[in-house]
Amino acid sequence: MAVRLILQSDWDTALRHNEGQAWISCKTVCPGDQMCANPSIQGELISYGVSGEGVPYVVGSEGFTVEEITKNSIVISHPDKGIRTRFIAPRNIFSDIHNKSIVSLDVSSAGALGVSAGMDGLLRIWQTDSGIVRRELSGHLGDVNCCHFFPSGLVVLSGGSDLQLKIWSVEDGSCPVTLRGHTAGILGVAIVEKGRNIVSCSRDGSARLWDCGNGSCLSVIYKGSSAINACAVGVADDSLNLGVPDIPPSEREIATGDKLLVLACEDGVLIGLGLQSRKEIFRIEHEKAFNCCQMLSKTCIAAGTQDGKIFLVDITDPRDSVKIYHKCNSPVLCLCKHKDGVLVGCGFEV
């Protein structure tokens, strides 16, 4: 059983005037389909004015306590439930980049540019400080499902439902390379080292290794019967045996020897493969789909599931060193490494 606090999304603006209100909820999540006794408590935060420094005076109802508040954060607790959470207000909100839901987003290594794909069919590059759109990347023949900056920050990789991978120039918006070979929509991409090679995964159940220089598929690394929702590539710890390839790798395959490929599959399987060896290193099974995965370090990966669980896996001992966190029943849709932890993005509550 887990407890979490949920706060009205625009709380920072709602509470900045006298008698402003924002709703707050304390929700108890029980494992699986079990019903929880007293599953939620609903309350309100009420503002009674704002200080000269712009910080509101806020009190809570129904046992909710405001422990700390600043211009851009608030700490709320519910002592009876033993939970305390800090909420951070957004620094900027950009509402004009897309007019429908955003399905994929990345930020350049320097932090100055963002790239995003939306359900409006648009793939756009924009400034992170202002939200001004710098480039609109046109060329996919359907929805764009994933996008990613190369390490240089000057090139973008995208994959779409039109079965195509495209490599774009940030400077002029041109597309010098298009990669074809998947037989169903592309759902995820990962970049190997500086980007001579990339990996893609698809609804067709395959993961492919590509040579960006000549636009060719070097290998079908994995082929299963279920859609692969996401993939991640990272350097593995020296203690992990990644296997030996059955045939020598192509000379076009660069810096794959020490890399682990992780695949998050729709049929509830999380797979780790030696990128160069193509050998399976581990397999973890779950009753619901794995939606996303992320390498957190040389020894640890994170993966999120459709039923709201986060798996942390020690890849040096994947059979016995799996930790599962379950804070809500919402599907976990994305993960992002942040300092010593991971940021988690979830869908709507189910």
C-alpha cells in the first residue's frame, strides 16, 4: 500500500491572490485491483493574502498542513497519513508550440533548444528560454512518435508511424538521411556514443542497429512477437559479461562492445541485450506492459509499467536485485535520469 499527495496543477497562480483556492488530495494506492478502505482525502488550500516578497499565506483543510512555501515551491503534509511532499511550480509554460498532446520531447546537451512531437502531427525545434519555434521539421507521412537530439545538439533523430527514421539538421531544418526497414510504426530510438550508430524499436517487434553515415541497417538485433515500446543504450559495468558475437561485427559498427541495450515490451517483458554480441543478458517478466526504460548508471536501469510500477534493476544481479515502487495506478509513460535519481512522467489515473 502506498500513499501520495495530488495538488491542483495551477496551484501557484491560484494561490497568489487573497482567498485564492486550490484542491489537494491524499490518495491511498493498494496493490493490484484491491480496494482500499478510505482510499482518499479531499481538501483545500486557501490563501489569505500575499507578503511583500510575493509569497502567499496559505492554510490547508481536512488535516493538510502547509509546512513551507516560497515563490516557486510548497511543502504539504498530512500527518495522519504520514506523508510529506514538495511541489515545484513551473518556471515557464509554453502553450503555443503544439495544440494537442505532446508525445515526445528532448532538450539539447547545451540546454538552449528543445525538440518535441505532438499529436497534432508537428515536429518542432524551439528555444527553451522563450518557447519561440525555431524550426518546423516536415517530412514524416504520419504521426511522429519519438524524437531525440544527437549529443552535438546540432542534429535531431525522429521516428514515426510511417515506418521511417529521419535525421534532421537543426541549423536549416533539412533531412539529409531517411532510414527505412521497419514494417510497422517506430516507437523508440537511442543514440550510440556520438551518433555514428543508432538503435530503433518498433511495433513490428524488432530492434535494429543503423549506420547513419550510409543510411543502412547493420543488424536486426532482436525480433519478438510483441511491440517494443521503448529502448535505451548505455555503457555497462566491466563486471557484466555482455557476451561474444557469433560473427565479427561490421566495421561500420562503432563503440558497441561495452554497451547494453534495454528493451521495454508491450507483452510485459523487459529485456537486456549485449549490443554488439546480440546475446540476451537478462529478462524480467511482468503482468502488464513495460512502457519505458532508462539507463541510470553502469549498473542500474529503471523501467515503467502500464499499471504504475517503477522497476529498478541492478543489472549485475538482475534475478535477485529488482526493486519495485508503486505510488499510483497511472501508467508510467516516461523516465528521465536526474542527478542521483529519476524523474517519472505518468498518464491519467486508471
